[in-house]
Amino acid sequence: MPRSLSNNLLRSNAHCHEKLCCKRCINVLAYYYISTTSTSNVKAKQNESRNQREKNEAALFQAIASLQGADECQSFLKDLCTPAELQALVDRWQVVGLLRRGLSYRRINEMTGISVTTIGRVARFLHDGFGGYDAALQHSEHHTPNKKSASH
């Protein structure tokens, strides 16, 4: 996916309203997952050009960005992903929160059963990735269901 499109998707979330916050957080997470498992890590189809793969990725990201709210995102991701793929997303998002709390890889592994390899990969992208985790964290910290803010 062209970096400019991903930046536009992230930038479009800058003025998030509470009603759309879950959508935007899921969009960022889905973007991260798709971008890290697509062209660079998955064997490309033999007859599909790089340009076509990028167009197909962009179409998927646009479809995700068009969803309204957490319920639609949940339904879409459950349709799109196998249970194992969805669990991988959930596991990675859980690791993000635990790493942000300062827990060690070993402790996270003991608490969750998530592999140290996965934890390390999440940590690497949390620090040196595309910024998707940070954007999702920023949005989710400002709009958690139990957290009151002055704008609500």
C-alpha cells in the first residue's frame, strides 16, 4: 500500500468523534495487521503485479475505513478473518497494552500464553513501525467507555 494512503487514513482520524473512535482504532489495527502480512511477508500470487497488489490492498483499506462503528468492524473482521487470524489480532492488541504497562516479554508470555516471538514482533512495530499502534492507542485512551473526558 502506498505510504501516502496509509498516512491519509491515519490523518483522517485526527479529529475523531467519540461515536467513531472505535471504528478508527479498529481501522488502524486492521491496517497494521494487513500491511505487515501482505506484500512483504506473504508469497505474492504468481500472476499479480506489485501495482495490482497495492491497488487491492488500497481497496481493502478503503472498505475498512468506510465501516461505521465497532459492530460493523467486528462483523467485517469476523467475515474476513479465520478464527485463528482474528485471535492473532486480539493477541497482538493485548500485547500492546501490556508492553505499554512496562511488563517484560517473559511476564506477558506467562500471563497470556502468547509466544515471546509474537511479543517481540509487536514490540518492534510499537517502536519502529508505521505508527498505527500509537494512533490506535491515542484514540482509545481518549475514548474508553469508562473514562470521562471534558468533551463528553
